[in-house]
Amino acid sequence: MQAYSKFYWPLALISLVVLMESQFQNAVLARYPNPELQLSTFALAASCFNLINSLLSFVPQMVTVLARTKHARRICRIFVMTIGSIMTLILAMVAYPAPGTRILAALLSIPAEITPDVVRYLRWLTPLVMVNAMRHYCTGILVQAGATRSMTALNILHLIVLVTVLLMGRFLNWRPISALAGATISSNVIHLIIISWIAFHINDEPKQQNASTELGFYDIFKFFWPVAVTSAMFAMSRPVMYAFVNRTGEALLTVAALRLAFDVSMFFQNPVNQFRHLYTVFGKEDPAGVKLFMRKVTFGLVGVMALLAFTPLSRLLFKQIMGAGPELTQAAIQTLRILCLAPLVISIRNVYHGRMMVGKKTIGMAVGAVMRVVAIGVLSWTCYHFGLLNHVTCAMLLVTGFIMEAACARMSVKNNSNLNLKD
């Protein structure tokens, strides 16, 4: 258990540091004129960007599981660079040609008055797809070597650079797009330079357990495409809801409230998602011990989240610290209270995700993720049709989607005898 704590808590701290960046971004935008408009614009742009960028989210786990020899590392690196190039091209085709931007606006029902700014954000962020691809690859190398403390230090540096540029942009009265995009690009590029240097100088021989020097592109792709679909479906959950919310009369307030509450809830969801790293490293040898550790941490996180959501601390956070107005604050608090259920469901789901990744049978992850988005889409349409779609029902839909995904993941594991590890 002590080994798990030593490995896990630096990763959990990383997730908190990364999420603090979102809070600083929100806080800066909330202090510009017309904050609901600024927050909604950035939320829609970030959701669009993440539809592409999220395809790379499981690259660290892929590297941890598959890159068990020097040859396998080289093949994984080439694969990641290839996928990153393709994803960059796809996003550029959406962000730059006029037909691509019109299709994007139509699919997500983006209001005409903010579409130009959403597109400008995307144009700034397009080069970051390749940057993030290589950051994820290097992260996988560091996780495999157990260098989680180095990763924590790097992410703290990432936060410092981002906040510094954000504050400088606000002080110099930059436009919101310039401040947000400039801070994001500079922090990510500096992070890539340093983590690449560290990964290159890791001299530890990769673990040889279950390794194969014959690892090829097809083997990697067979592991990668289901997890890419899984992460893409997570990124698609919000845009699917936004597409219906944008048709309602309170679209700006609803999207802004969801943005604030979702980002706060991720302080508790992302540490739970770090269990995937834990499971890919330790889950095969000691699944019962890993599950016990996950259970204890999850209950602790949910307790802290409930304390924040159901006490005056939530009003202090959204109104005083984030600078949101009274109406927006109330809506964000109501949303956050419902989202307290999410970490519990996600923790259960991640146990089954971990089993599938260790067993290299990841297609069940894709099936569950698709079913989550289908459930959210159908329920969003239903709520919109009956005039019930708002920040409260959107939070309920997100939790319902996670329940659907967890159920599908459990079914996939139970139906595959190779994944039913003794625990």
C-alpha cells in the first residue's frame, strides 16, 4: 500500500496542478467585460479543440503498457508522431477553411456572434496537438520509470508559466484570446522541451515483462484506437450537451455555469482518473490491493468535494475567488452538488478500464464510451424537447452517462475470461 501511495500521490498532485490552470483561466475571463460571453466562448472553443486533442489522452498508458523494450519505445514514438500529425491536419481543416468553420458552427449550434472568436481560439491552439502528443509520449516513459515526482515538478512549472503569462496579458489589457492562447502555448512548449530532455536521459532499461521485440504499428493501433475513441467520447460529452443548450433562451448563463462547475468537479475526477496509471503498473500483480487503495482514496475525495459543494465554501469559491455574479454563482453551485456523484461512478469504471488495458483488450472501453455519449445525446434531446434542459439537468445527464459507461465496461470485462483477474 505504501508503494502505491508513493507512486500515486505525485500523479494526483499533477492532476490538481493541471486543473488549477483552468481555474486561473476562468478567473481571468470572469474579470473581463461581459464575463458570461467570454467564459462561454472559451468553453465552446476548448470543447472543439478537445474533440481532437483528447484522442491522444491515453498515449501515456499505451506507452507504459507496450513500450517495454528500446525497439518498442522507438516504434511507439514514431506512431505517436504520425497520429499527432494527422490530428493536427484535421483540426487545421476545421479551423482555417471557411467551409470547415461553417460546418463546425452548424454542428455545435454556435451562436453567430461568437463563432469568429471560437475559430480564432482554434487557430491559435492547432499547433498544440503535436506538442501535446509528444508530451504524452514522454509522460508514459516517465511513468514507466516511476519518475512521478519529476512529473509533478514539471507540471508546477507549467502552471507558473501559464499564470504568469495570463496575469501579464490581463495587466497589459490584451484581448482575452491573446491572453488565453499565449499562456497556453508558451507553458506547453516549455513543458515539452524539459520533459523531452528528461525522457531522453532516462537510462533505466524498460521492463521486459511480456515484451516483444516484434511490436509493430498494427499492434499499437489495435491497442490505441479503442482508447482514442474512449477519450474522444469523453470530450464529445460536453459539445453534445452544448449543441442543445445553445438552442435554449438561457444558453450563455447555462454554458458559463457548466464551465465553472465542471472545472471545479475535475479537481476530484482527475485524481480518480490517475488510477489508470496505477492499474497499468500494479494491477496485474495485485488487483485486490490496487482496488482497496482506489476505494479509500475515492471516498476521501468525494467527502472533500461534498464539503465544498454543500457549505458556504462553494459561494466563497465561485463569487469571491472566481469573481462570478450572483446568478452565475448560484447556478454553478447547484451544478457542482450533483456532480459529487461523478467520482464514485468514475472510480468503478476505471477498475474495468485498468483491467482491459492490462489485458490489451481495449475495445470494451470504446463501446462503453460510445454508449455514454449516445445516452447523453438522447437524454439532452429529450430534456430540450420538453423544455427541461438547464444547468441542473445537464449535470444529471453527465452522471447518467458515466453510469452507462461503467455498466458497459463491467459487462465487457465479465464476458471476457482473460480479463477476469482474481481479486
